[in-house]
Amino acid sequence: MDNCQVSDDDITDHYIPAANAIVTKVLGDDSDIGATLMEEVERWFTAHMIASSRWRTTKSDKVGDVQVQYTGEFKQDLSSTPYGQMVKQLDITGKMMNIGKRAAGIYAVTSFEYD
């Protein structure tokens, strides 16, 4: 992350613990992913969090009359940064793609009793 303006202390004190907490919550009980791959998911997810908040990559810029256009959109979730896209590739469970989405449920009504 060249020219990143986030301090090392900010990364180690805030971003890495937050990424660790999320990745552990989402993937922690899944033995299919393994410790090494989970650590890589966490590393790339940390970069995604930084790129989504403090250091967004630009698609285009302009100097005269200043103009900046960023890559991705916040509503794209992990797809909004190259780092998040790598998280999607490394996460063989597919669980990280569902962060922030609500689970749907279907319940069967066993009987209808009318009085």
C-alpha cells in the first residue's frame, strides 16, 4: 500500500485487531480453511479495511480544479477493493462474502386451526 497515510500504530492497534475479531467470528469454527489460509484472509481483510476507510485507491485524478474518482463503491462490500477481492479468492468457505447480510429463514406452519 504505497503512500498509505495510516500509521503503523493505528494499523496494529485498531485495524489488525478488528480484522482478527471479524475473521475469527466468521471463519473461526471452520476447520476446512486451516490456520495458514485463515491468517492470509485476515491479512488481506486488514488491507481491505484500510483501503475502504482511510486509504482509498483512485481510478482517476485531476490537478486543475481538483478532481478525484475512487475505485469501487461502498455498497460493493469485498468487491470494492483489490484486497477484498483477494479475500473472496482465499476464503474457500465463501463465508466472508456474507458479512453484514442477514440470513433468511423459512418456517413451516404445521397446521391451521380455526375456531
